[in-house]
Amino acid sequence: MKQTLILTTTALALAFMLSGCSDKIASPQTQDEHTASSTGPDNHAENEEGGSDIVKLSPDASREAGIELSQAAKGPMGQSLTLPAEIRFDADRVANVSPKVSGIIGRLYVGEGDLVKRGQTLALISSRELAGLKASWLNAKTGEALAAQKLAREEKLFSDQITAEADVQAARANFEVLKAASDAAENELHAAGVSDEALSRVAGANDGDNANSYLTAPISGMIVRRNVTLGETVSAGDASARALLTIVDDSEVWADIAVYKQDISSIRVGAPVVLKSDSGEVLAQSTVAFVLPVIDETSRTATARVIINNPDGTLRPGQFVTAEISVGTSKSVVRVPESAVQLVEDKNSIFVPVAGGYIPRAVLTGTQSGGFFEIRAGLSVGETFVSGGAFTLKAQLEKAAFGDDHGH
């Protein structure tokens, strides 16, 4: 019985060892298949940069992907302050359009969201008031013309010694009174928005046209608010009345930065500023235009204003952003744009070009300021790196790694 048990145990152990060996010994075909599978697809291969993955892109594909190359160079790098900021409209680029005469809205030519040009017609107001002003002006002009004729006749009679000087003086006085009345009527029409060109057409206007008043755009921009409807009665000169239309030109905006009182002395006019989103994306770059000297009693902050060109409307008034302001003494270091540095396998990396594509290279970063990263190690002056489109390369790398089930 004991001898049988020993033999059985020995047989089991031998079978287990043979099974383990069979797992380790593979045919040449099996080894080749394993090698091929570990290589992965063409755009995900090993290279001479320490085994990093390569993203293969042709020159044409690189251009389409927006890949930009630059040579590493030294540049100034200073300390920076990170402060909250709010995007606001430029006050000189906002227009509230109100009626200059009272009347009824006869036509509306624009709506919210429409882009308009300066001088473009926005609405038609049918105005009894305007018609009355034009009638008064026509009467005044007629009286002025008649008085001018009478004055000329009296002056000729006086020169011929037919009439007395007193008659000439009376005619001149009458002319001056009527001319003043005519000028006053004309000024009222100008105040109502009637131009000299439009005045020249008043006498020959068709029936009803003299009652038409047109609202025009004082600036170019977008209609962001319309507070009037067709057929509505509107009043001019009413301080409590709302604007009929609001136009905003957001091609240039303000970023008002909240500066804590202990930091005010560090902020200087002309200091570089980088505006970023909550995710760290660079939205715009500019400089400090001025610092308001007043400290808000509630927030205990001052305001540093940055004027930003915004032709694509990327920044929207009311949007909150982060402002990174360069302060302190600058030093010359190797630097790259912030967007060039990407996190690859939990390491700050940049992409560099190689034969057939691009590879990530780990770098040691330092100060981050003014839209740049200081590179302390991993990139030398004169080396070529991807300065634009690095995020696209990272995304392609991760996509390929995920497809290969790699742990990158």
C-alpha cells in the first residue's frame, strides 16, 4: 500500500514537470507569431530613441494635421502670477439703438444673431411727429425764400432812391427772423436723424414717405438683443425707455483681471499675459494695458485690464478664464510653447521628427510662464521639435496603443 502511494506521487510530479516544460518550449512558428504580434501595426513601432513609440506620418499628412516644426532656442523666462479674470465687452464697441422720433414700428429688417455693417438699415418707424417736423421745415424755408426776395427788392428800390432806408431795415429784420426759424426747423430734423441728403428730397417725396424714419446701425457687429416687435409704438427722448436693439462688436474684448492688493506692486503695464481655460488650454496672449487705481471694497482687489484681439469670437464676454501674468526678472533659458509639452506615459514629453514620423521624448521641465515651458533637460538649442500639433500626435499615439492593447 505505501509502495503504491509513493509510485503514484512520483508519477504525478513527473507529469507536472513535463507539462511546464511543454508550455516553455514553442515551435519556431509560434515564436515568429509572438514576435509579429508584439511589433504591432506600422504606425506603432520601436525606434532608436530608447524604445519609444513612433507615429508615422507622411509630409503631406503632417501638413493636413497641422504639424509645425521649430528649432529649440533660448528666450526670456520670468516668474508669473496666476489670477482669475473675466472677459468683458469693449465699452466702445457696444451700441444701444433707440428711436430719435416717436412712432410705430412699420418694418424690422434684422433679428438677434444677425451681423450688420455700420450704416445698415435696421428698422422703419412710421412717425407722424417726423412728418410734422418736415412740414414745419418746408414752411419755414418757403417763408425764408419769400423774405429774401422782398429784401432784395427793397435794397434795389433804395439804391434807386425810390424807397426809404427804414423799409430796407424792416425787410432785413423780417428775413433774419424767418431764416432763424428755418435753421431751427432744420436742426430739429437733424436731431431726428435726417441727413442733408435726405432733406434735399423732402419737397419731392411721395405721399407718406415724409413720415418714414429709418433706424441705422451706428457700428458694425452682431445684434445680441432685440426689444421691439412689429407694430409696436416707440417713444423718443424717454429716459426710462429700453433700447430697441443692442449691437456688439466682439472682434476686440477686454479681460479684467482681479489683482489681490498684495500683488498690485508686481503688475506692470506692458507685462505679457496668457489667458487659459480651466483645462489649461491657451486661449489668447496679450499685455497689460493699464491697472485701475481703485480697490473694490468688497473683493479687496484691483483690476488689471488686457485688450485682446478676438477676430474668431473665441473669447465670449461673461466667460471666466485664468490669467498668467509675467512678473519678476527674466532669465534666458531653452523654452518651448506650452502646447508642445504633452504627458506621455506619465512623463512630460515633446515630439521630435524621425525618419517616417515622430516620436515622444521625455524632457525635464522647469518654470512655466508667458505661454512657455522651460526645458531643463532633454532638448538642446538647435534641435528640431514639434511646436504645433503635438496634441494630435499624442492622440494618434494613444489610439494606436489602445488598438494594440499596450499599456501606454
